[in-house]
Amino acid sequence: MRTREEVDATLQIAKLNPSELLPSVHCLSFGPAAGGGAAAGDFCLLELEPALCRQLEAGHSLVIRGDKDEQAVICSKEKTYELKIADTSNMLLFIPGCKTPDQIRTEEMPSNIIHTEIFGFANNYWELRRCRPKLKKLKKLLMENPYEGPDAQKEKDSKYSRYTMADLLDQIQASEEEILAHLQVLHACKIEGYWRSLEFDYEMKLLNHITQLVDSESWPFNRVPLTICLQELGPLEPEQMIEHCLECYGKKYLDEGDVYFELNTDKICRATAQMLLQNAVRFNLSEFQEVWQQSVPEGMTTRMDQLKGLALMDKHTRPETIFLLKVDDLPEENQERFNSLFTLREKWTEEDIAPYIQDLCGEKQTIGALLTKYARSSMQNGVKFYNSRRPVS
């Protein structure tokens, strides 16, 4: 155990002025755990941003997620982070109850020696980097057993897979809020405690019931009463499904205590286009536009920008054609996504490719930055095109 005299002598040898230092001195020694054969790998350090630190101090949890063949991620309730090991040339010591210089200043501790025992050590630490949630698997799981209506034969068979939120949290590398947000994007519905995606034809059947009722009642698209919809369509389909479809294709609001929905024209036109395109490899563009406009409810207007990330036009064929290309069917990883797109088409304009890479952008990343990294540009007749930086098989 060092004495004050020994400490002062050491400071003198090191040519340090005691008046420029805090009066308290930490004398370090290895305890039984650290000195008795504990390896650096026995402990893990995790570096957290202040917001995550506050969440832990408030009693919230961080969860590490990933199968054996997946790169581990760590999730808060709202966000997903990559886990990366950061090596350091300095040995990191674990000292329980250690006081920082700021704490010592605040407490105005007298000039004394604090004998501190080192509990363990590490040569690296885990750092967190914000990343996109890995949600492609979510759609894959839900599509194992899409909901086709209450009368479907498989609804009476328990062998088909179904997933609760706890099941999804156990298998999807994303936070709970990110999963819930994507379930909404997928038009998934909670049925008898299980999250289910609707089989597309069944979803369109529900939507068709609603739009026909709106037409027959001459309701404006921005004022569709929920109560009357449930009364009129309840004998045809479960009320839960009718309301769910209204939530998918409209915005709920209250007026004098009654619930109404404002139907979203773009969403309905987009779904109608998907219904038409999914049954054809390619569609003559002008014929498609004509059939599409005839297929949507009267009073709605179709526009090509409603199809971003859903369908792709080919202006180099004669006649011009259009075909189904859904962004959520493309690979999730950046390089694989670009490989897939450049395999499909050698050269892209930014306008055409943007809807298919927009979801790859991080919090501070732009489409331009992604194209610079994964593609090279060239000019043809005054138009900028992008092609792959690497050979594509």
C-alpha cells in the first residue's frame, strides 16, 4: 500500500508539479479476478451514444438479434445498430466505483490516497453504428401463409405458420417500432393475435367492395363513413377486414363524433396497376395506360409517377412497354441490389433508378452518393446514364 510520501517521490521523479494536479491519488492494483488468470475476452465493453445511455439508465433494454449465419445487430425499441469491434492499443481497465476527475472536483475530496482494485481488462470494445433494419425477411415469413379470408380451407388447418410479435422480434433484425412500421407498409393485419399479410387478390376484393359502395352511394372520396361501410359490407366480409382495408387505402378522421376515411387516390391507382401488371410479363404501354384508367374508380386519375418502385417502362422497345418490378422484391444489400438492377438493364437514368435505391439511403446519405459509389456515369445525347462499376454476369 503506497504512502503519501512515496507518491510525492514518484511525482518528483516524473518532474510533475503537485500543485497542477488534483490532490486525490488513485493507486491501482490487480484484484483476485483480474490477476488470477482472467482473460481479456472475459469482458465486453460497449460504447453507447448519450441517447442510448439514457434509455438504459431509465430501465429500457438493448437486444442483440441475429441467427448464426447473420451479422449481429443490436436494437433499441426504435432503432437498429450494427455491432463492430474496435481494437485499441491501450489496455482498458475495469475499476468498480472509480471516480473521474470531474467527480473528484465536484465532491471536493481532501488530499488523500484512494486504493483502487482493478477488476478486469479488455483490449477492444464494441461500437454501434446506425444501420437500416433488415426487413426483407419479414415479408418472406408473412408470405408463407397469407390470409385469404375467413372461409379459406387453410384457416382451419393449424399446420400453416403464423407469427406473433414476439416471434417476429425473435427472427427479424430490426427494432419493434421499425417492424411495426414495415408491417403497416406491407398492409399486414393482426388476426387472432397473429400478424398476417393479406393475399393480394383478397386485398383487392376488399378494396373493390369498398369502391363499389362509394360509387353506389355517391360519396366523395374524402368522406367515406366507417359505420355505414361496416353495415353494408359486414355480411360479405369480416368487419375487421373492411376497416383494415380502409386504413390501408385511406386516412381516418373524426367529424362530430363519427369516423370517416379519406381515400388515397394514389394508393388505389397503384394497387390497381399492380393487379393488371402481375398477370402479364410485359404490357404495351399505351394499352396499359388506357386499361388502367378504365379500371380505377370513376373520378380518380392515373399518373405514371404513381408507379415509382412498382413498375418500369422500357422506352427502347417498339411499341414502348411496361412491366412489374417491385422494389421490395429486390435484394436488401447495396451491392447485390445494384448487381440485380444492372443485370436487368445495363444503363439507367437517375430518374428510372432512383425509386429502386431510395430505401438504401442512410440517415445522411443521398441517391447521388450511392450512385457515385456503385455506378459510373456517362453522357449520351445530353442525357446522363449510369452503368455498373464492375462486370455483371
